[in-house]
Amino acid sequence: MRDFIQKLPKAELHLHIEGSLEPELMFELSKRNGIEIPFKSVEEIKKAYDFHNLQSFLDIYYQGANVLIKEQDFYDMTWAYLLKCKEDNIVHTEIFFDPQTHTDRGIEFDVVINGIDRALKDGREKLDISSEIIMCFLRHLDEDAAFKTLDQALAHKDKIIGVGLDSSEVGHPPSKFERVFKKALEEGFLTVAHAGEEGPTEYIWEALDLLKVKRIDHGVRSLEDEKLVERLKEEQMPLTVCPLSNVKLCVFDKLSDHNLKNLMSSGLLVMINSDDPSYFGGYLGENFIQCQKELDLSRDELKALAINSFKSAFMSEENKSKWIKQIEQL
Ligand code: ADE
Ligand code: ZN
């Protein structure tokens, strides 16, 4: 099965690039940039990755990002992720970045986006991995800050395909950003949003109706609302599910309790993603391997998940068909 999983061409659609920063690189960058981090060793960092909910993770995750200062740092982090993609046979990836995590520390927007974009360009040329960038607004910050970030993104429209919404979900409904997303849509950005990870199903309705999203990030709580399931099924609205993340953040007690299979059998368009792989115990391949084992996924189910990743990607129909055909022939 490991071999079969490795060979499956995959698209990853829910990956925070800051969440791919491995402890080893965090240490290297802390030295390179003279930034203190509150850990003495890689082992100590790994021990601190013991979360009880989304917020307990976010507190450590934003702290980790402090070591990213120069364009080359963003390049190195993104390049390291692309090498992992190559190992896992991820042939297409759509990565999130959180500009406000960096601009609020005085790092220029251009430094962040240019480092990430240059690595992705090299990924296309040297590794044959296609990619897109999605800019996320931090939902715990206010509407004004999101508008300011959107303004900064306008000069980089050629690099950013869409906007998303992440960070602390509960208490920060999608409706808070309705006007920002309206402007983003007018400017030609596609929209996605984290919803129904920890937050209620109402947030998923709002993401659909107010933010006009093309995908729901997570959405695992959808099954609590029959009408919502009908809507998601009818529209074949993709849910970018992140199984290892959900267990690490205690959305489910253990992987064998995860509702991935129920989502699939309810007719929903779901696929597997890694979210923040450096923090949650595995990249996409590892998510596939552990889900296969704990949820007893068949080869056909694994293929369906990989096909769904391409069906849901921001990619030309021609390229989607090319990959889907390859998977069908396996
Ligand atoms: N930022 C990084 N990972 C996240 C997640 N799983 N949910 C919300 N915000 C995030
Ligand atoms: Zn996420």
C-alpha cells in the first residue's frame, strides 16, 4: 500500500507554508538572523508541539514564524516543502501564506511574496511541480487590517490566485470579512475559507453565501447539518480535509474516529491535505498512509481521494483530465 500511495499523483490544496517550517530550519534561521527562540534544542521544540485545540497550536505557530526575516528565508522554507512534495509525488500544490504574520513584525509584504514565489518558480522548472499561491487573512484581526493587506496584494495579482481566511475560528465568523471578500472578488481573486474546523456549521453557510467560496477548508463539522450536506453535495463543493491536523488539534480523539469515510459516503467532494505538516506529524504521504491504515481505505478509495484533489484544484480542465486519467490507470 505504501508503494501504491507513493505512486499516486496528488494535488495538495490546504497547506500553510509557515506550517511547513521544520524545527531544524527554524534553528538555522534563528542563528542566521540573530532571533532568539524559547527552545534550546530541536527535541525541545518537538516536545512543545502538544496541542489541545487550535489556539494552543496557533500561539506556537506564530512564535515559530518570527525567525523568518529575509526573502531567502521564505525561499528556503518553500523550497524545503517542495522537496517533500517531490518525495510524496505531489505534482500540484496550492499553498497558503499569512502576510499579516510577517507585516505586523515589520517584514515587507514584497519580501514574503517574492521569496515564496521564487521558490515556486524553481519548483516548476527544476521539480516539475505546478503551484498557486493563496493569501489568507488572519480572522482574529480586524476588517481594516484585512483591507490593508488586500491593498498590498494588488501589486502581486500575477502571483496570487485567491484569498482565504484562517487563524482562530470561533468568535470570528466569515461575515466579519464579507466586505473584504467582496472587494477581493471584484479584483478577480478566487475565494476560499477555513470553516467548520472548530467552528459551527453556520460558519460554513456564511462562507458559501457571503464569501462565495470555491472550496471550504476543513468543513469536517458539515455532517452535523443535513441541509448543509445536501447543498455541499449538490454543488460538489470541495472540502479540503486535514486528518492528522484534526487529531493533533483534538477535533477528533484519534484517527480511527475521523469522519473522512462518512464524508465520502455522503457524496461530498473531499480530499486529504496536510495543513501544517511540520507541527502535525506528517506531510501528505504520511496523512494518506495513516488514514489508509486507521480507516481501512481501499485502493479505489485512495484513488478517489487523489482524483478529488485534482477535480478541486485551481487548474485547467486539460491538466485535471491528464492527471485523473493517470490515476484511473493505476
Ligand atoms: N493557520 C494555520 N493552520 C491553521 C488551521 N488549521 N486553522 C486555522 N488557521 C490556521
Ligand atoms: Zn489550515
